[in-house]
Amino acid sequence: MIAPGKATSLCLVLLLWSLGYWAAAQSSQAPKPTIDGIVSRALAAGGKSLNAPVSDEAYISRVYLDLLGTRPTVAEQDAFLADPSPERRAKLVEGLFLRPEFADYLSLKWGDILRVKSEYPSNLWPNAVQAYHQWIREAMRTNLGYDKFARALITGSGSDFRDPESNFFRVLPSRDPASFARHVSQTFLGLGLDYLDAGTATELGRFFSRLAFKRSMEWKEEIVYTDPLAPGSAAGPASASTSVSYRFPDGSRIEASPGADPRIVFADWLCSPANPWFARAMANRIWSWLLGTGIREPVDEARLGGPEASPELLDFLAKALVDSGWDLRALYRLVLASQTYAQESRGDAEPSYARYRIRRLDAEVLADALYRVTGKGEAYVSPIPEPFTFIPKENRSISLADGSITSSFLVKFGRPSRDRGLASERNSKVSVDQELYLLNSSALRQGIEQGPLLAEALALAKTGKAGALSYLYRSLLGRRPSPAEAATVEAYLKRKGGPSRQALVDIAWALVNSTEFLFRH
């Protein structure tokens, strides 16, 4: 028989154990945070909610443009729409990751950030540009871990021709610790150096104070290395018997041996899973690339401690990136599978990041879209009289390696100069000059008249005008015409005496000038 006092104690233990078990069970059953849950709560605060999901037709067009920088062909649309699997969207995304255009388009984005451009104002020679671009593209094609990608760039040493990642710091017109620190800060932390206090900015520059460059005997080859004789601290050269103190942007410090490469010391801090800034900056970029607006703006020159539209969402995405082992495609999958990404783009939202933003196609993407219509590629030019400046017209604009190689069309439609590595350098605003070109260009008109798209539509017109009309709409807009549009076109064709060449040219030109063709939506 248990004594009364012991019985009371036993009951208390059992009660506490039961309460603890119940609390643990409740905790395990608590819903895990999701993108849609976080965004829905933010919208609800303003009395709004997520829009309805887009149709499969709209989804394939959207994801093709966002991952490949191109629209799906009619055959690709048919294959996707005929797939009965409930996982067809996820399967579609996995297939797009393996397409060469995915590596091309992602390399284009990184080329803007990393200033991949020949000679002015960068210090890259054309052959170094080609090597650098090929290295970036291979990293994207093989899905190199983001931590490894960043570490390779920050610590890169060797020949600009044979060790392409060494070009990361070579692109800068000014070679001093402050310029190096600015480049690293906006690229990997998403912070503007001017917004850091003077002491933090100076301390950040010290990690790159030993960076040095020297020419070799080979024409235009340059070697990047860490100079062991350069000053090891703000006070002067480090002696063999003392350690060197470095302060990271978050205020933490480390004592490193005098012989340690400070770039490696910084990379260890930067790429640590415990450093939230690194993962948050990349998560913010991917969100901006896919939905059109960053959770924190600007994505590359934000103020330290400045406003963020949703710290909760940014933390969630950053943690997902870290937990995936720095797999950028895993973060793409997470965002692309959300209703936030796959919702209709209609209506305004507050906060702005909570909607898929309608925005004009990149200059290179639009050039490639018109090439599929006309069969006439861009006439590329370059002020640099070096090899690699001749680009065949059939090459896609998104695959251009060198920012110095361009065309009048790309300039007109806002291709960035790649002088500063900022997202704001790309101008995707509509101008009168652009509208006049699309409406009045004789070269574009001739391309539509003689191009492959019209020839394919005319062949279908022999079997019925409905097939030709549907083909034009699906090729240019990624969808079939609505009943109202079909009725309008039917009335026009009746006045023209049927689906003649001229009538189909007029319809194609009208669609090319439509907002739906020129914009992501």
C-alpha cells in the first residue's frame, strides 16, 4: 500500500507527465508554416486574399518564361495539357531544370549581377569573359551548391583565363578594399555599402586588403592572388607571433593567424548556416526573379536593418535554402509549387510581394520571342575589336556571354549596361520609342510576312481558319482565343475574304503588339 504523501507525489508526477505529453502532441500537430499561409495572413491584414489559381495553360506559359526565358511551343503545350498526372506541374518544372535554356537564362541573370562584360568599365578581356561565363553557366547547369558558388568567387585565385572564378574581383574599375567590399556586400548580402556605418564598411574591406594582381608573360593574362606581405591589420603588417583580429558585418569577431587568407576567413563566416544574411539575400533574389518584386527592396542595395515587407517569409525561405544544403533548385521548387506563385495576376495587393507582378519581358527574352516569329535574329555589334565579337544571328540573346556585345533592339528595350551589377540597371519600362518600333518597323513587318510562324499558320489555314487562328494565339500568347476574340477575328476575316496571307499577317502583328505578348502575367 502506498503512503498518502507518496501517492500525492506520484499523482502529481503523472499529471505533469500527462500535461507534457499532451503539449508535445499538440506541438507536433501544429501546422507547419508555408509560403501560402504566411502570405495569406499578410493579405488578410488588408482585407484581401490570394487570387484563384491560374489555369494549366497560363501556368505553363508563366513557368516557361520564368525558368527558360521563352514561351512553350504548341507541341509542348499539348504534351503538358495531355498529362493526366496530378503532379504534372512538378514534373514540368523538373524537366525545365534540365533544359539548356535554364542554364542560359540563369547565367544571363548572374552575368548582370557579376558584371560579365569586356573592357570598359570592367577589367575583363573578351577571352576572360568567355571563360567566366562558361564557368557560371556550368555552375548553373550542374546546380552547384550556392555556398560553393559564392565561396569559389570570393576566394578565387589564379589566371583570369584558366581559373575563371578569379574574375570576380577583376571586373571592378577600382581595385581597392572599399570597392571589393561593396561588390561582395551587394552581391551576397544584398546590402548597400553606403548604408553600413563607416567602421563596419572599413572592417569589411580589410578581408580583401591582401588581394593582389599581377600580369604574366601571356598577352592580357592576369594572376589574382593573396599577397602574404600586404598589411594584415589596420595597424600594419602582421608579425609571425601575433594573431589578426577581424570584425564581421554582424559585429562578431575572429582572431586569425597572420598567414590565413582573410578571404577564406570571410567566406567561412558568409557561407555558415548560422549566418542568416547570406541565405536571406539569395532567397529574396529568387522571389524577385519569380514574382517580380522582392520581399525586401531593393534586392541588392538594401539598408541594414531597413524595412522588410515580411521578415517571417524571408526567414522561412532562407531556412529552406539552408536546410536543402544550399540547393537553389529546391528553393525554386518550393516557390513554384505555391499558390502565391500560381495565382492569377489580376488586382493590386498590399504587400506588393504577395502577387505575381505583371511586367514587361526582358529585352533578351523579347528578342528571342520575335526571332521565333520572324526567323531573323539580332545583328549584334561590339565596340571591342577582339575575338568572340561575331555572334551568329541564330544564337539566342539569352545565351550572350558578353555585356559589351549588343544590338540596337536590346539597347532600345532596356538591356542593362552591367556597369554596377545592380538590378536597377535593367530597364523594363515601356517607352514611346519601343511602341513606335513595334508598330512601324518595316523590318519587323517583313519578318512577320516571311517568317516561319506565318508559314505554319498558312499551312493550317488550308484545313480550316479556326486551326490557323488557334495556332497563332497559342504560339504568341500561350492560349486559345476567347469566344469574344474569335468573333472579332471572324468578322475581320469575313471582310478580308478569308484567312489570306495578308489577313494572318495583320492578326499576327496585332498579337505581337498586344500587352499579353510583351508582358509576363
